[in-house]
Amino acid sequence: MSRTDFVSTGVAQLVEHRSPKPGVGSSSLSSRANIFEMKKIVVYIKESYNELVHKVSWPTYSELTNSAIVVLYASLIIALVVFSMDFCFQTLMEKVIYPH
């Protein structure tokens, strides 16, 4: 096969594959690709559901409550530390910038 045969065949196939009309060329290939992609998505969703239901260890209500309380107290302590540091630096800067 010569180079010109390859180029002309390649262009003809390219035109056939990129045909925008649904009944022309290889539009069935794109619909099969869409079906394949949809099947992959459905399989992914089924596997995700199976993992969430059967493999994930969910906390009990009391464990969840205890964890939420720990997070609440830790957040309050961190907020108080940041507030006190901010107040100290503000007071220090006021004394440095505006000494009385």
C-alpha cells in the first residue's frame, strides 16, 4: 500500500467515524461506547453500595456522640487559644505603636 492510498483511506475512515448524523457511518460505535460507559457507571454504583453496606464499619450512636463532644471541646479550646493570642498581640502592638 502506498502512502497516498493510506492517506486517502485514513481520511475516508475519519469522515465516516466523525459523521454527526445518527444513521450514517459508525454512529452505532458511539452508541455502543455510551452503553459501555453506562454499564461501567452502573457497576461502579453497585460496588460502592455493596462496600458501604457490607464492608464499612459505621460507628454506633454513642460513639458518634462521644466523638462529636470531643470535637466540640477541641474546637472551643483552639478558639480560646487563638482569641487569647490575638488579644495579647493586639495589646502589645497598641503599647508599641501608641505608648502613653
